[in-house]
Amino acid sequence: MDTALLFDNAVVLLPELVLAVGVMVLMMVDIGRRGQNGSQLLAGLSVAILLLGIGASVMIWGRAPVEYLDGAISDGFALSVRLVILIAGVLGVLLSRNWFPAIERQGGAFYSLHLLAVIGMMLMGTATNLIVLFIALEIFSLALYILSGFYRENARSIEAAMKYFLLGAFASTFFVYGCALLYGAGGSSKFTQIHETLATGGGNPSLVLPGIALLLVGFGFKVSLVPFHMWTPDVYQGAPTPVTAFMSVGTKAAAFAGFFRLMMTALPSFHDQWAMPLAILAVLTMTVGNLTALRQSSVKRMLAYSGIAHAGNILIALVAGTAAASSAAAFYLFAYAFMNIGAFTVTIALERQYGNENDVEQSRLAGAAERFPVLAAAMAIFMLSLSGIPPLAGFFGKFLVFKAAVEAGWAWLVVIGVLNSAVSAYYYLRIVVAMYFQQPEQAGDEKEQPFVPASRSSVFVVVVSVLAVVVIGLQPGLWADLLRGLGQ
Amino acid sequence: MSWSLLFFLLVGAVSLAAALGVVTSRQPVHSALFLLTNFATLAVLYITLDAQFLAAAQVIVYAGGIVILILFVIMLIGGDTNDFSAAQRAWSRTVGMALGIILLLVISYSALSRMMAPSEDTAALLQGGTPEAVGIELFTKYILPFELVALLLLVALIGALVLGRQQEGASEGIPSVKANE
Amino acid sequence: MVETSYYLVLAAIIFTVGATGVLLRRNALIIFMCIEMMLNSVNLTLIALARQWGNLEGQIFVFMIMAVAAAEVAVGLAILIANVRHRQSINIDEINLLKW
């Protein structure tokens, strides 16, 4: 091979390259400042690197899609997903600036793992071959296992990491077995090649269906579809909250992007076979997620189950399997990034108010509006957006996905989705009601605690998220045009 | 029955027995040794499948690296626990078995049905899977995944450092959990 | 030459044995070994299919899976040890701070 080939079209992976170089710089800087406590500088550097990454994605935005070394592509869909993940990454870094002792002590490791996770997630959206897809999946999964256990002195955090690791590694084996069978079916690891071989009647089509089934199990674990969701609430609750916030958005965006591309470029001719099982999974996921969220007492667990339900909504787009549906999914994820991370930021701020390190109970929110009017107002906006009330961002995400599904002939699925949204409104609004209309039970000692000001970066995240949720909601067309789907 | 088939059945049977041993052993040490056997027999099968380099890598990476690491950890933390709490977990046992059997049936059915004939000149195309053949392929067509694996190893490196490091300010040995609860 | 199907079925059986092991055992170390075994059965599948197709792609994939497995082992064992420092147990039923 000519070495020039290595650099041809390398611009496809420019954002990833920027981040990879950034990780190395970050580690060097960390070595240079050995012994100093606090990781302000490293966080600032990470944000700068991620912003450079966003800049790089914007730079290659308008180009015609090209493929790099048969393994990565830069089409509109890949770029849209990248943007979502990079934004989630920036917000996640800012969230970590909340005086968490473990992060202050080991900032270098924390932020480099964070950036590496972002790289892995972005690669999921660009991968066009099974090998790259699998490695990308493993890069971000491994980084997230470690980040979940980052509070080593906290037994819950380590335990969350252990559960996440064992189930995640188990799921990865299913995923890679599915990849192996697809390779056997199509004789290549390239998505397009697999499609060509199978479409022309060659290969071993009998291996396709078990391959899809195994892939679904692995994918289901990663995005926490019912019945593969049991790890989610535990890990979300035990993991450090900034990690949870980043993970809840990033993992979904990455896994959906990778799976979308795989199903729609490698196996479009099998759409009839895989759409129905996915539709059933979507119904299960939405219903179980919402019904279980109703019964949660911890805010983080409630958000975990709400995340499961949202995964079900996005899955509807995959069931529809059209180009419009994939861009709708990108839009949904874009909106979800802001509202979900915003909700987690408020949760962190409230955690600090109530003195609990890593969680907050819903019952303690009673009367919060009086004590923290700004936080409560922001939380209310995020809850309304998550439940899909117009004219906020969440509504248009759902609307676009449902519209694409109806156009593809999945009206019954959309009906179930809408019913589920109604159910979900109950538990989101319950938080709003608690904050605004309920009196705290043991008013005495609560009042005595002084107000703990939120960190500047948290305030920034909340402000940006609120603005984004409102602006996206008011101008949905603008963003829907910007975020593109597969083959658009 | 041809000799090659006989050989396959023999090695396969050993491999399968070792796999069952891993799952059913009460002592983790025994499991680890069965695992070693399983890895070794698979390496033999790789040679019969024209994958010489991978057979060697299998022995070096899995048998030489991974199993040894697992054995080290067993020595470090001791692992003899009787964990078949049958009464408590009867349902998960049944469900596990049922799922396993379904999975097996589905995969074997599709594997046995209508496989296309292997290419005629397989051996020539694979070149026996020698290090040279695999290396040339790896460093030309598959350079991208190769580079990405470097990132993956970086993640593992940082992770092992973060999680394995002795806590600062913690007393020797195992720190108390109670303080955090 | 032994048929590819035989290899695939052997791999499927080993994979299933490993998967049942993960579901039935409660000892984190043994679960961990079962996962490694499952990855190995995937490797066998890939190598068998690579021979059937007469291209080295499957073998490259196996090489990558080996690297991934090594990375997973490093991280997994580190998490395991960190956990034992807290709980003094590797049985996942005994880990019940969070509901399993």
C-alpha cells in the first residue's frame, strides 16, 4: 500500500484526531503539574479540546461524504451524531466542576477517559465496517466502566462499575457473535459489501437472522432496552452523577447511530424480518420504562427509567427505517442531550443542597420552589420538555419520530408511543407539583441548612440547556434542517 | 470417517469438556485450569483452519497472559466460595437453561442448513494464516482498526491505573468501607 | 477437510455453555472466565468462516478481539479487586447495596 492512502480522506476522522491528540496533550499537562491538587486547568483544557472537535466537525460539515480506509464515513448523519456527542461531552465536563474530591484528585485520568469515551462514541456513528464498529463500542464501553467506578472510596460507585462491567462485557460477546455471523453471511466486514453479497443471492443468508438476534441482544444491553435494562437504574444511581449525565446521552446516541447505520446499510433487504421484533421491543421498553418510573423515589432512578422510555421512543425511528426517521432520531437525540443533561445538572445542585453526596430523594423536593426558585424553574422546564409538552424541544423530537413512523406505516406503534407519553407526563409533572405546590414535611431542620451556591460551570450548563430547550422548541425547522439522516 | 474429522471430534470433545468444567467447578482455580485447557484446544483447532499466526497468538495472549492474570487475582483475593445457592435462584437457573438451549438450537440449525460450499482454493488465499500473510493484511487494509486498538489499550491502561492504585491516605491493605456508609 | 458447519456448531455449544455459566454462577471471577470463553467461541466461529470465505478478514477480526479481550481483562480485574477491597466478597449476590 502507498502511504499516501493513509492520508487520503483522513479529514473524515478530523474531529477524532483532534480529540486523540488532545488526550495526549492533556496527559502531558497532567504529568507536568504532578502534585498539585485541583483540576480546574485540566477541565478547561478538555472543554477547549472538545470545542476544537466541534469546530473540526463544522469544518467538514458541508463536504460530500467520503469514506476513509473502508472503515469510516463522514456523511450528514455521522456529523449530526458527532455534534450531539460532542455537546454532551462538553456539558459533562462542565458538570464535573462541582468540587467532587475524586475528580479533583485524579483529574488527568478522569478527563482523558472522558475524552476517550467521546472518541469511541463518535466512531460508532462513523463506522462502516464491523471491526471498526466493535472496537469503537469497546473503547467507549471500557471508558465508561471505569468512569462509573471513579469514586473508588464509595462502595456504591465501585459496585455500579462491577455490575456495569459484567453485564456490559456479557452483552459485548453477544454483539460480537452477531457480527461474526453477519461476516459469515456476507463474507465481508464492510456493511455495503454484506448488503451486495446478500442482495445478489450469494452468501449464507441462513446466518443473517441469528446474527441479527444476537446483535439485538448486545445492542439492547447498551441502550438499555427492556428486557435487557436491569443494570441501568443501579448503574445510573451508583455512578458519579456527571458521568451518569454524560453516559445517558452519549451511549444512546452512539449505539443508536451505529445500529442505525448497520441495519440500514448492511441489512435493508431484511427490513421485514427485523422491524417487527424491534417494534415489540420498543413497545415493551416504553411501557415498562414509564410504568416503573412511576414508582421510583430517587430522582436519579426516575431519570434512569425515563431514559429507558426515551430509548423506546427512539427505537420507533429505527423500526420505521427510513432516511427521514434517521434524521428524526438525530434531532430527538440532540434535544434529549440538552434536556436530560440539564435535569441531571439540577439534580447535582440539589444533591449539594441536601447534603447527600450522590443522590436525592423525590420526597425532599417538596417546597423546593420556595427555597431555590431558579433551580426549580429550570427543573420544571426540563421536566416539561422531557414529557413532550409543546413548544419545548422534547415535543418536536417526539413529533418528528412519530411522523416518520406514521409515514412508514407504523401507525399502531405511534399510538402506543403517544399513550406512553401521556403516562410519562404523570411522573415528570409530579416533580414539578412537588416543587411548587407541596409543603416540606419537616420544615424545621431543613430551613436551617444554608444555601450552597452551585458552581459557575453548573450555572452555565443550566442556562445553556434551558436556552437550547426553548430555542430548539421555538425554531425546530432550523435544527431539523441542520441535522441530517442516513443518505441525506 | 476421515482422519481429519476424527481429529476434529477428539479435540472438540476435549474443548467442550473443558468448557463444561469451567462452568461447573466449585473452585475458581479449577475453572481457570479448565479455561486454559479450553484455550489450548481451540488453538489446535485454529491450526486445522489455516490460522497459524492466530494459534500462536491464542497461546501467547490467552493462555500466557489472560489465564495467568486470572490466576494471580485468585491468589490475591482467594476465591473459594460455594456459590450455587440453588433454592434462591431456581428460576434464574431454569430461565438460563431454557434460553441457552434455544440459542443453541437456533444457531446450529442455521449453521447446518444450506451453507454455501467453501471456495476451492481456500488454502492458497489464506496462505495458511502465517504471520506474514496476516501482517501484510493488517498493516495495509486494516490499519484503521489497528490504530483504534491503540486507543482501546490506552483506555485500559489508564483504567487499571485509576482503579488499581492504592488509595492515598488509606491505611495499609483493605480500607474500611463502613466510613462511607 | 472438516466442514465449516461442524466448527460453527462446536462454537455455538461453547458459547451457550459460557452464557449459561454467566447466568447461573454468582462468583464474579467465574462469570468473568465464562465471558472470556464466550469470546473465544466467537473467535472460533470467525476463523472457521474466514476459511470458508477464503479471505483473511475474519482472522484480522479475531486478532482485534484478542486485543479487546486483553484490555477487558485488565479493566475487569482492576474493578474486581477494587470491589473486593470494599466488600471482601466476589459473590455478586452478596453485593446488595444496590438492588441487583
